[in-house]
Amino acid sequence: MTEHIDGNVLAGPLLDIFRQDMTTATARCASCGDISVLATAMVYDAAPGWCVRCHVCDDVLLTFVRADGRLHIDLRGITSLEVGV
Amino acid sequence: MPGWPGNIAGQHVDVRLTAPDGYQATRSYSLASSGPDARLELAVDRLPDGEVSPYLVDDVQPGDMLELRGPLGGWFVWKADQTQPVQLIAGGSGVVPLVAMIRSHAASGSTAPMQLLYSVRTPQDRFFAGELDTLDTVAYAYTRSGPAGDVIGRLTKERLAAAVLPVGSAVFVCGPTGFVESVATWLVELGHDAGSVKTERFGGA
């Protein structure tokens, strides 16, 4: 699958790390500064993980990989996250 | 689903299958049901070369156990306390979460106008056809064949403009990625605020 889907699909996987729904969290893109809810990000299947890109500039926001019972997440493309508490 | 906490219309579940050799595959499926009911309704479109959907459609029997996580997602949801008019736009099996919204709307007695524009190949390909036939708030855009007199073919910006509620409505668009991209772009070109257009894409179809 090369066609992207969107950040709604991240609800389950990100629950393992953040323990709350992250699709409504806003993230600031480190590349272009856009601030949007993660639900609108572009998500590419990169089995056994995902690559999540900014819907404005296409740069990588985060990647994560699930392997050997571990979840590895790389957040270098996000300079801030904001969630409802 | 034992212990189900109830769900909001538009939410989904992740279904995980584990093969005898330990290989796991997880897919997200929208719920057509909403509210406190612990009996969940999914609608699964069988993708011929899919890893999960053929199993769910062809092989699962009543009584089989499935690993399921949810309810998931807090963004692509409609809540009964939202009062603005709602335009729902579905492509193919993208109608599933929108049916949940229609049901939630009816169950809550909401007075907010809500209507559905449903793009689908043919009348026979419709999900929830019997239920949708009881509503007078559904318009169809058939892409392959349909009743005589209907315009047949992919949705265009002009047909979209004629079929949807005016600017200021909340809009939910769900379908294959290409469909959602086109519709969302047209809506913004037609004057809809990008922030009032919520989208859910499920890839190629």
C-alpha cells in the first residue's frame, strides 16, 4: 500500500504510549510550523510500523515501529504536542 | 463485547488477528453502532488481496473470538449536542461511520439538519440499503450504473456543490483516499472552512 491514509488510524497505536486519544492532539511540524490535529496528518504504511507526515509540507512528523514486543517511536519532526487534559 | 464502555458515533475499533505462527495483522474498522449498547456492528468490505478482510467476511463464524480494541478516535465523531447542520459525504464503504452518525442523530432526537451524499458504484453496492431507503435525507451519486435519469459517473465539483448543505455546516467525509482528497479540496474551493470539514481516509479501493 503506497497510498496514504490519515491520522485517525493512529488512535489505537498511540494509546500504547500516551494512554489517551492522540488523534485530537495538536502537533507543531518542525519543518513548516503548521499546527494541526494529528487526525489530519498523512499516514503511510511502513510495516511493521507507520510513517506520519505533515499534511501541509509532507515532511516526516513521526515514525514508529512495533517489533519484538517493543514499540519504538521517533518524534523528531514534532516540536510540540498539545492535548486536552 | 463484554465490558464495552459505549461509543460515540464515528469511532472505530482495531481488530487484531494472530496466525498460528504468531504473525499478527491489525486493521481499523469503523463502527456502525453507537451509544451504550455493548453489541457492536461493523461493516467490512472484502478486499480480494487483503490480509484481514477476507477472513472476517468468509471465515469468521458465530461464537469465534476476535481480539478487538476500542472505542478509538475522538476527532472524526459527531455528538448529539452539536447543533449546526451536518452534511455527511461517503465514498463506498466509507458510509459506515456516517451511518452511525445518522443513527445517533435519530436516537438522540437532535433537531440539527443532517443529510447524506453517498457515492457508490451501483444501487446494489450500497451498504445499509434497506435502512437508508427509509430516509428522505439521502442523495446518491452512482459511479457505474443507476436508475434511468440519474447522472452516472464520478462526483464532480459542480455536482457536489449542488448536493451539499451550505457553507457553515459541519461536514464529515469518509471514503477511499482519492475520493476524500477530491471532495475535501472542492469543499474548501466552494467556500467551506477547512476546519469544519472532517475527513477519514481508508486507502485505496
